Amino acid sequence: MEIIIKLSQFLLSLSLLIILHELGHFIPAKLFKTRVEKFYLFFDVKYSLLKKKIGETEYGIGWLPLGGYVKISGMIDESMDKEQMALPPQPWEFRTKPAWQRLIIMLGGVTVNFILAFIIYIGMAFVYGDTYIANSDMKDGLLIESPAMIKAGFKTGDKILAVDGTKIIKFDNTIDLKIAMAKEVLIERNGAQQTIKMPNDIVDQLSKYKKGPIVGIRMPFVIGAVTEESKNTALKSKDIVLTLNGQKTKYFDEAKTILDNNKGKTIPAVVLRNQKETTVPVIVNNEGKLGVQIGGLNLDSLEKLGYYKISTQKYGLFESIPAGLEKGKNQLISYGAQLKMIFNPETKAYKQVGGFAAIFNIFPNTWSWEAFWNITAMLSIMLGVMNLLPIPALDGGHVMFLLYEIVSGKKPSDKFLENAQMVGFVLLITLLLFANGNDIYKAVVGK
């Protein structure tokens, strides 16, 4: 059932983005009286799953879910319709329209992508608001478990003060990305500030450890369940361990140290059970474990226990507009920085480029409209930026040649555009194979 939910979110998001992107080309083409021969969700190689012709346009759904397209008359695109291009130009064709109209048609798709992302972020600000922990309330610092972060010089208990000179105000789900892309991080440790220089290949190093967030909040020692093999029958599910052998264990990472120092011993523990403190004996095995499953608490429970203060900022209809625009702008800047890292061989970030499997895996196993819209907005920005790359066969390639024509007054020949389209197509196939090959490699080697 989980896989169906995950797949449903993936296909719905992908379909929405493709249809709206192609609609961004379709609408200005129609406004400028340019004939659109096909409007397809997914590619109809050899045959279509569904198709219906309305007026001069055939609408359909292809069987190959690698994107979608609109086929505009008189345009050199992925269809490589040389026969049509060999005929005399017609007034309804793309090639006979003024350069500025063709430019608007080509920019329509990415424009819709960016507008969609900003609209989603505005809507999310209005509906969900903003939930976070103020960084100033992270009194005991963060949990650092990633070997890459430890190797870089971080320790559990560090407080993140600033990333690349920008002060961290909120601890939320953006902190991991900020740190992964940082050149330097200002921390506070034991009351003293210090700057940690991040390795150039930190993204590659972090990818080798995928058991949790790069940095996380420190959690109490909660008993999830007592296994049948465990000798610690005095412990109960949902117990919160407060002390071990007389030493306070506010956080689980502190408990691990105490247990390691008491291997093979029976020690007293104070647990919080049904809001009452109870003392019980616990047996530490020779591996420094209690033989229990670790549980967790949601943010509301952590707040009630006094661990963290959860801040929720709600936005009115008009307040949500600047809030959403700011989030969209930050996401756009962030993705641009990620692309820069990918194209820099020193970072080795290119190893983390993923294909459809990578996109599929970012969707949760349970249905969450908040997660769905957040991921869809992010993917919409990614799609917009990627399509603007000046690669022939992408919108950005067409835009590049149109800008050349507008500035120079000279239109590239059809033969040149055909060759450029073929080169761009080969580049795209290479990138597609590389990205999806990365997915396969990670699935095989487990990294």
C-alpha cells in the first residue's frame, strides 16, 4: 500500500508539472495564432494510450513517462519534422512569427513553472503557516551523528550560529541543505565560538551516510518496546529514561555514554511513566545495550516535557504573499547554488545527481498534502531552471538562438538549428542516462 501512495504522489506531481509547463507554451502559441498540432502528457513513441483531436490539435497521453510536449507547426524541435520544414512557410507556423513572439512562446513553459512554485508557496504559507524551533532556543545544541560531519569537526552539543556569514534564526527543515552547501559554519561549543571550514566534497561524503538528517535535534531516551529477548522486563513501552546509575540522561546520546561505561552491570534507572517518576533496575548487556527498541516523541510532546519551544507563525491572506514569495526566492537561489556545485568537479556533487528513482524517493510513504505541495513546488523550480539551461533541445537553447537573432538581426539557418537540435538531444540523453545510472548504481551498491 505504501508503494501505491508513493507512486500516486509521484505521478500526480509529475503530470501536473508537465501539463502546466506545456500549457505555458500552448497558450501564447494560440494567442499569436500559431498552430499547435499535438499536446501530449508523456511521450507517444509509436502509439498513444489515449488521444482525441479537437480542432487542429491532437490531445493525448503517451506511454513513456519521461515528460511531455507540444508540437508547434513550423518549429524545429524533438520531432525533427524535416518534411514540414522543407515546405514553403505558412502564416500559422512558428517560423513565420516575429522573433519576440517566438521568444514569448518559448519562455512560456518555464514562466509557468516559476509562477506555479510561488503560488504554491504562498498557499502553503496561508494554509500551514511556518512551524520551527527558534535557533536561540536550542540551548543544548544539536545532535551530530553523520561521520562526514564529525570528520569535518562537528560534535553533538554544537550550536549552529551562522552559515556562510548568514545568521541562523530558525531551526527547520532547510538547515541540512544550508550546511551541505556551506563553505564555512560558525558554531558555539562550550561557550566559545569557532569557525569550521567545510570540505569541498562534503556533499559526496554526506551521501555515504543516509540514516538520518545531517544535523538533528537531541531527543530524550524513550522506550519504544521491550523485546522478548530482553531481560529488562521492569521497563515499559513509552517510559522516558531520566537517569541511569544516578547520572542525568536528558538526551539519548548522553545515555549511550553511561551504558558504555556500565557494560555487564545491573544499575538503577529513574523513568518517567504516566507522568510519575519511577525507579527500576536495568540490566546492561556486554554490548552496552538494554535490549529495547528506541521510541520517539513528536514536537508537541517534546514541548510539553520542556525540551523545546515550538514556534508557529500564522499568516493572513495578504501576509502569506510576501512570506511565500520569500520562500520561493530562497528555493530558487538555493537550487541555482546546487547546480553550481554539481558543475564543479571539486565538490564531487555530480555523483549525487539522480533520475526518476531519486525524484520518486523524495515522496513520503504516507499521503501528506503539505509534503506533496512542498515537493511539487521544489520540482517546479527545478524544472524551470533546468529548462533554462542553454542546451539545444531545451527551452533555454531555443531562447539562446532567439536572443542571438533579436540582437544580431540574423536568423540561424534551419540546417544549423537541426544540427544543434541533434547535438542537444544527444546531450540530454547522456544526462538522462547518467542521472538514472546513478540511481541504479546507488541501489546496487547501497550508497
